[in-house]
Amino acid sequence: MSVLRILTYGDDRLQTPARAVEKITPEVRKLIADMAETLYAAKGVGLAATQVGAMVRLCVVNPEPRESGEEKTSKPVGHRVFINPQIIWTSDDDVPMSEGCLSLPGIEAEVYRPESIRVRYRDECWRVHEEEMSGLLARILQHEIDHLDGVLFVDRVGFVRRQVLAGQLRRLRKERESIFVPAVLAGDKC
Ligand code: NI
């Protein structure tokens, strides 16, 4: 397993829709293992394949990266894998929650989304599931499925807030341009 480089704002792949996973191959298994390791290393709650440059519809989620009262740990247990996740129902409400993203370091904004969703997905054994979820898990899944559609959470904030974020986003884009980007990333193989 290896820790993959997480793409940051300004990389076109973050705004490009991913294609469906067609079957579980050794490459997909490796991508999942590497994404899980990358998520723990980054101490994040969710990571979509597009964030590591793999343009396929899968994400790894871990709503509880830390134990209560403790510092965030990188303990490699507890994550879940969602392959080809699809939202098939949402509740009628629209609730605000502050979101951040490993691809937009330092940026947080309040985003409105439904509190509950029903998701159809495949697991890493290619079994189909349908699951209703709410709260933090539903929030993370909606954020990650957005990534797979090429949508970032800053695309969902209101016009005024977006103006406030504009300077920070410009700075992120500049920082990215100053970093050497290797032509082939491990995640590109899948
Ligand atoms: Ni994100």
C-alpha cells in the first residue's frame, strides 16, 4: 500500500466527472487500499478517487477518524468503501453544515444539503447494497459523490460567500502551479 498524492484546487481532474467502475480488478483493489491509507495519513473523513487522479466512481469514507477526547489518529480501521454510489432518494430538507476538503486545504464553508439520503452502491466484494443514512455519513457521501461528478463544495456556496473565498481559492491555485506534478501518479493506472 502507498500513500497517494492528493490533487489540490486548480487541477482539472477535480472538475471532471469520473466513469463507472466496471468490475473489481487487482488495480481497483490496489487503488482502494492506497486510498484508504491516504485517507488515514491525511486524517480525513472521506476521499474520492478523482482526488488522487483516478477517474473512476469510488470513494472511501471514515466518519470517525478519531476517538472522542483524543487527537486524530491514523488507526487503519473503520473505513467503508462505496463503489458506483448513486443517490436514489433524498429528504426534503436542506440543512447547513460547515464543510472542508482535502483538496482545498484551509478552506471551510457552510453548505446546504439534505439531511438524509438513500444510496445504492457496490462494496469491495461487488455486492449491491441500498442504505439509508443521515447526519455526518450522509453529508460525507454527498460531498464525495459530488467529487465523482466533478463538483467541489465551493461550487455549492452562495454568491456572496464565494466572493469572500475567491482570494483563498486564487492562492490555492497559485500554490499548486508552483509544485512539480509528476506525469504519472499511482492512481492513474486504474
Ligand atoms: Ni472533498
